[in-house]
Amino acid sequence: MPGRVVIVGTGIAGAAAAQTLRKDGFDGEVVMIGADRRPPYRRTMLTKDLLSGRVDADRIALRSADAWQTMPVEIRTGTRAAHLDPVGRSITTEDVGTGARATLGYDALLLATGGRARRLGPPGGPAWPGVLHVRDAEDALALRSRIGEAAGAPGPRGRLVIVGAGLIGCEVAAVAAAAGVAVTLLEAGPRPLAGTVPDAVSTMLADLHTGHGVTIETGVQVVGVVGDPDSDTPGRGVSVVHAADGRRWTAGIVVGAVGMSPATELAQSAGLAVADGILVDEYCATSAPGVHAAGDAARFPDPLTGGTRRIEHWNHGQAHGAAAARAILGAGRPYREVPWCWTHQYGVNLQIAGTPHAAQEWRVQGDLGARDFLSTGFADGREVAAVAAGRPTELRAARAHIGEHLTRAGAPAAIR
Ligand SMILES: Cc1cc2nc3c(=O)[nH]c(=O)nc-3n(C[C@H](O)[C@H](O)[C@H](O)COP(=O)(O)OP(=O)(O)OC[C@H]3O[C@@H](n4cnc5c(N)ncnc54)[C@H](O)[C@@H]3O)c2cc1C
């Protein structure tokens, strides 16, 4: 049994690991190190309740400060893990504000470092200036204030252009449109959330957005974002978004929502195996003894596909962090969870489970137009994915069916 477990990252994977260590009776030291200045919070609320102003930042905490103290779990916020020595079993921490450094030894280490928003910019070049992204609470608060300024403003200043119609781009569009901002959603693919949900659901979502006044432009390859030279306040004025085919859009706010990159630099510089994620086995163990990894940052063996996979969902972070904690305590089980996530747009709660991009065929029960349906995706006759609105019980059952394949030897050939 380790004496001190250090967890790098105060996101859901790190928090779930800390809670599981205590729940499962670990009585050694648990120290969480987080670059974020806030203790663990619900990241999923950033582009929903926090952005819309339905709640303030003091209402997004995962647990109260008292609850962490009672467990007890020590949380060092505003502290970055700058260096990892897997042989000496220590990390060097750095205060984000002062730069002060300290060394912290560990018996077991969990890397739950999540990731950062992929910046919009030329391949390999610097990010285009003035583009906002949403990954942490500060990002969401900054965007909230810009949306407040833009709401009802005339001309381009009252316009928001979002690059990327994935889950985050669509959620930002829904909040901004409801706030009275003129929203244009630019997407490289053929439809919003294409590949993540079946075509019919994607079309339904597109209709939902356009019904709320959002303009959707598809097949758009953004090649540049520049400040408008005619703007009266350069730097905080109007930007022009350029597409490869010559189209252009002018807006007071530009948001980049083109995915995230896993935070692997700490692991990589320490010599751990990394390939678009920190490589772990089915027990969340990395290539370095005593070091585990979980959540958005970790790439794990996926029994559904037979390959490896990273998943960027809240519930996965929670389950994977808990699985890593059990492995640290010597009670690990192979990680076998069917991924699922949700999104909330214009009052519609959409749930997505399994591996939608692997589905060859979809069957729909219910009424898409009424946003009350379950759509099930099949590959080689087996259920591999499900997407539902207004049917949480059916979605749960579909998840269980998909999970049955996890316990069988082999995966459908089409998704191997
Ligand atoms: C705006 C937004 C909305 C989302 N909405 C949904 C949703 O509706 N449903 C859903 O299923 N999923 C959603 N997600 C995805 C989900 O929130 C993530 O999958 C989940 O939060 C990942 O958790 P994590 O703990 O792995 O990583 P993170 O939450 O990224 O946490 C990692 C933490 O580690 C810290 N860190 C990194 N490196 C270091 C270091 N060297 N030293 C110290 N600290 C470090 C970071 O500062 C960060 O706080 C959303 C994500 C975002 C950004």
C-alpha cells in the first residue's frame, strides 16, 4: 500500500481518483496538484450554465472545500507539476503565480492532466490572434462577458463566428443565440456533429440551430483570422474569418472550437510512452513503474475496437480516474466501460453512447422531430452505439447491450 499518492490534475479524473482512494479505505496521504486556480469544478457546466449566466462561478465546484478537507485530500491549486522524475519518484512543482519551485516525493503518481483547447492557426504556426477558446472557467467567463457586450450590438459587433460545430461549438452557439447574438457556425464537415451522431440526428440538430436564428455554413476550411483594418478599435474590434474557397465572415467575436490536445508534456519529458495521449494498459498503468494516467490525457486499450483510444467525456474521466485509484491500491480490474456523454442545447438533452463512428447502419425508434427518440447504431449486426433524446432509460439499456460485447472475446470486424 503506498504511503503518499500524488495526483497531477484537479479535473474530474483526478478528483474521482482522490475520492475513490478514500472511499476504498486508503489512509495514507493524498495530494492533488492543479495548475488551475480553482479547486475541482464541473467543466461540463462551462458552455451551458456558466456561459449563459444561469449560475455563477461559485456554483460549479465539484465539492465544497470542507468536503475535501474532511476526506481528507490536500489540494494545491495554482500549482503546476513542472518536472517528473520517475526513477527518484518525485515531481517538481511550480507556483503558477510566483514561479516558486518545490520537490514532492510520491509512492504512487496519477497523471490526470487532461488537455487544452486546440488553438486556431496555421499548421505548426502561431495561433491567430483574438480568437477565444473555452477549456477552463476563466475562458468561459471571458466569453460570457464578450457575449454580453455583443448581444443586440449593431452590425458585425453583434456577431459571433464559431469555428467548429462539434459539441462545444454547438453549445456556445445555443447560448449565444439565446442571448440575442447573431451566430454563424462554420464547420469543415457536411453537418454539425457529423460522425458523432447519425445523419438524421445531425440534420435535426442543424434545424434546431437554424430555427433559433443560427447560420450554419458547412464545408468551410478556415485559413485565417485577421483583425479588420477598418475597425475603429484595433485589437478589440472586428475580425475577419477567411475560408479557403474565398468566403469570409466579419464578427465582433470569433471562437475556435476545433477540439483539444492531450497534455502529455510532463509524461513525455520524463520518458514515458506517449502517442497522442499518455499510453496506459487496461489498469491505467503507464510505461513507468508507479505512474498511472487517466481521463482525457490517457490513451488506453479499447476492447470495443481492438485498438487504443482516448475519450474526452466527463463520465469516462470519472470512471477512468476511479479505475486508476483502485489499480494504485492493488485492486485494479481491466477497464471496460462503454463511453457515453451528453450535450444540452436549447433545452434538448442529447445522450450519446458507444462508438458512433463505427456504426454502419442506424435504426430509429420514436420521433426525431419531437426530440423523443432512440437511434441505435449497428456494425456487423451488433449494437455498437446509441443516441437518444428524452429516453434516458432506453439509452441506459442500449449502453448495457453495447457493453455485453466488451465481455466477449473479439470485437466486430468492422470496428477492429
Ligand atoms: C467547455 C466544455 C464542455 C464540456 N461538456 C461536456 C459534456 O456536456 N459532457 C461530457 O461528457 N463531456 C463534456 N466535456 C468534456 C469533459 O469535461 C472532459 O472530458 C473532462 O473534464 C476531462 O477530465 P480530465 O480530468 O481528464 O481532464 P481536465 O478536466 O482537463 O483536467 C485536467 C487538469 O489538469 C491540470 N493540469 C494539466 N497539466 C498540469 C500540470 N503539469 N500540473 C498541474 N496541473 C495540470 C489542468 O489545469 C486541468 O485542470 C466538456 C469539456 C469542455 C472543455
